[in-house]
Amino acid sequence: MHRVVAIVGGGLSGLSLAYQLEREGIDYVLLEARDRLGGRIVSETSNKNPNSDERYDLGPAWIWPGQPRIASLISEFDLSVFEQYSKGRLVYQEADGSVRRDFNFSTMAGSLRIVGGVASLIDTLCTRIDETRILLSHAVTRISRTKDGFTIFAKGPKEEVTLNARWVVQAVPPRIVARTISFDPPLSNDVLNTLDAMPTWMSGQAKLIAIYEKPFWREMGLSGDGISRSGPLMEIHDASPHGAKTGALFGFVSVPSGSQARERSTLINNAIPQLEAMFGAQASNPVDVLFKDWANECFTASNDDKASVQHPLYGRSTVLAQLANKGLIFSSAEIGTQFGGLLEGALEAVEGSMLLISQSERLVRRHTLVR
């Protein structure tokens, strides 16, 4: 199989690049190691009501004003956004378990959520690109440089697949590239060290969502925001779907990855009493509980990513830029220079990647016509 561009990774970055390549008529193939698209974007329905259109974000959930690329994509796809619920008081739990409900501020006021969940972006992108160009369950294991570009080797469900491309775009976390894909000739130590030094944003996190018949905390004058020094949930927010009668609270897990206390059933058994202590007796009986531990996702988190970290300083390095000029591009959310790690950062990285490929391919076409 010969392609102009081979995209490694089917998250927001990889799919939005595929969409732009398709619009410009540039040939490509997209290889995704998982059996689904979306990467770190997952919006699930309740297990109790799987046919509902109410979805809950187990990956990224928010966007913010001042993020032009994702705002443009949402507008183009005719999707809708709504403000994160922030009316009312914040609940604070001390290390000894005692609770205060008298803090009159919201930690996420002004942030926006996408109606139908962030996966609505993924769903729409999938309708705009050629599904025959997507290879699911194909994990890239090796990339060799050739005279005309690259040969890519991927482990498929039944056999290894080999294809050739002029460009390879790594739309997966840099640290995952460094630790799961071999290169011939090998990447330099400078490149490997640069890739390995980039933490994968939010990969050490786990997220729990408790779904209720209604957002009862609003009637109590609470916003759904919570901060706890006791755990196992350290930061809590209202995750109720837009316009729905049901309610939901989601929390980021503070229990270290690999701990027995982070095992699904144990965590849920400890988290629900915590929600009850913070938000009252009605929190003790959720209709359903959803849980996602990103640290256990081998295509997202490496061992060094499993500890929660503050937001790192991301950005495209000169070392990686030199490789991009030779056809090997890194284009995940971590490459974004201004919004690194965020959804906007994924689109920011694609913007630079697309500009480089598009300009080069125009020159190739011009040269071919002249000949």
C-alpha cells in the first residue's frame, strides 16, 4: 500500500488532520491501535440507559473562550455548547473528613461543555472522512526510512501490515512513540530524550461519574463543585447533561495508580460515601456509576505517566521541527505551543502539520506538471 501521508493515531489530532487532508485531496491512511477512534476522548451513556442520547465525558470535558480552533470546528459542525454549571456554593472537605459548604465561588465558572459530549466532535469527523482509509486495531511497531519516504509496519488483528508513505504524522503522545515504536535508522538520543521528557497530559488520571435521578445539589444551593483533602475524589464538578432532568457528579481520583484502593469496585465503594458526606444523603444512591482509569490504557500512559503531574510546559522543539522537515511529524496535543495538552492544543498541532504537508505537496504537484 502506497500513501502520501500515514497518520498514526485516531484521536482528535489524527482525525482532524485526516479531515483536512481529505478536503485538500491529499492521499492518506490512518492507523489506530485501539479498536475505536477518539483516543483520550470518551463520552459514554449510562449502563442503565444505553440507548439514551445523554452522554458523560470520561476524558476531556471542557473548552474555554479564547480557543479559536475548536470554536471554529464546533461552529462548522453545527454543534452546540453550554456553560458549565457554576451557580451556588462549593463544598470543601478537610483531611479529617469534616465538611464545609459555605464557599461562594466556582472553580470552573466560564468554562464550556459540548452538548452530547466531546465525542460529538469525533462522531462528526468520522462522517466527513473516508472510512476505508482507517485501519483500527493496527498498532504501529516499526518505521523505516526509505529513499522516497518511509515504510510503516503495523501489527493488525490477523497479520502484520506494511505500507509506504512520503510523510508519517505521529498523532499519539510523544512518550508513547518513544517507548513503543522502533525506527530504522534509530532516532538520535536528542530526539528520544525530547520525546521521553514530554509527559502525556492527564494520562495518570482516573475519573468517576455518579449519575442521579436529578441534580439535587442545585436545590441545596450547591454548584456541584467540591474539593477534598480526604479523598478518594480530590476534585468534583457537576457533570449533568445539557437540558436533562438527570444529574451527575464527576470526580478526579486522588488514589495513586496501581493501588488496590484504585481498583474499580473498591474505589466506588469508597467514593459514594464521600459524596454522601459532602453533598448529603441523596448522594448515597446513584442510578449508575461510570469509571475510567487512564493510567491503565497502554496506548495513552507509560509507567512514568501514571503519577499525576501539574500542567507541563509543552511546545514543539527545534529537534522535532528538524525531523518534520524530513517527513516525520509529531502532532499530538502535547505539541501545541500555546494550548499544549488541551483539545485546542491538538488542533493547534494539526494546524502546523497541515501547513507543512500542504505546502510541500503543492510543490510536488507543480513539479510533476512541469515535467
